[in-house]
Amino acid sequence: MLEMLASSHVSLSSVTDPAEARRVHVADSLSGLACEEVSQARRVIDLGAGGGFPGVPLAVAMPGSDFTLIDSVGRKVEFVNEVISALGLDNARAIKGRSEEWAGGEGREAYDLVTARAVAPLSVLAELSSPLLEEGGHLVAWKGEPEPEELKVIAAHADRLAMESVREVSVKPFEGSRERRFYVLRKVGPTPEGLPRRPGMARKRPLAGR
């Protein structure tokens, strides 16, 4: 996978050296296994899959779980599907699309876990995740810096999201790395009316501004 990343003509990451990417991308992706919500998940969707992190490493580590990696950029999806094929993974697929559209159809309440790494502010991720998750399912978001204001937004709009913060988990993916913070949120009820909103609205008109 890392050799394919290094040789790809698609702009996927600023870190393409295989040795460095193993530390920065693969170790960071697998550090999510520190959360039991990740390690015990069975139906997973990875938002903004990009170059395949954390979705592909997690799919390798969790062969008994089913992974859907979604991204709106076709070239990235093509690359990830090439990686999935090269690795012989039969428990993962990459699809081109917007999560809001997917949540309005086949993906509605179809997953027990949403993962997201370097994708969007936490309140935006909570909104995008809610219609994808079954009741009791979880969002686990890879974050570097604390987002206390985002937690306040989520709490203030609990009735519109049906999502609540469960806890934060801090780990160091590899020796010498900065601390990685995981935010764990749980879906606490049926998908609220009005979700998903039209594609792009969660970012353009975030709940934080309302």
C-alpha cells in the first residue's frame, strides 16, 4: 500500500516516503484500536477516506468486519480500490459519493461505527454520522488538538443530532509522536427529522453558527 502511495500520481498525502508513511499514517490509523468501539465494530464506514487511512489498515487488522470507505473525489476512490484489490481484501470497498447522499439511501442507519481522520470539525462529523449510524452506534474521530467548543455545540444541539459525547481517549501512536486524541460519540436515539441535510450544508451552515 505504501509503495502505491509513493508512486501514485494522485495527490493523496504530503507524506509519501514509505518508512515515514508507515509511522505517520499506518501507526496512526491502527492506534484507533485503542478504542473498543473501533476494535469491536462489525459494520464500519470511513468518511473522507482520502488515501485509505484509517480505513484500509483497520480493514487489514479486522478481517471479520465490513468496511465502506467513502470519498467524493473519484481519483482517490479509484486509488483506494486499487489498494484494496492489491491487498486481496474482501471485507472493504471504496465508493465515490457524498455521505449525505449515501445516508439517504443504502447507507441509512446501516453502520455501528463511523470513523473520520482529519476530515472536519467534530460537530460537523456528528451531523454527518448520525443518519449513517444505527441507534447505539458510535463515531470515533481522530483529532490532534482538543475541540471543547465543538463538544458544547453538540450538547446544545442534541435534539437535532441524537449524538452525545462518551469520552476522549489519548494515545501516542508511536514513540516520539505527538499525542493523538480520539473523540468517541454515541448515537442515542432515532435519526432526527431533517437529517441528512443537503450535501455540503453541514459545512456551509454548521450548527455552531446557528
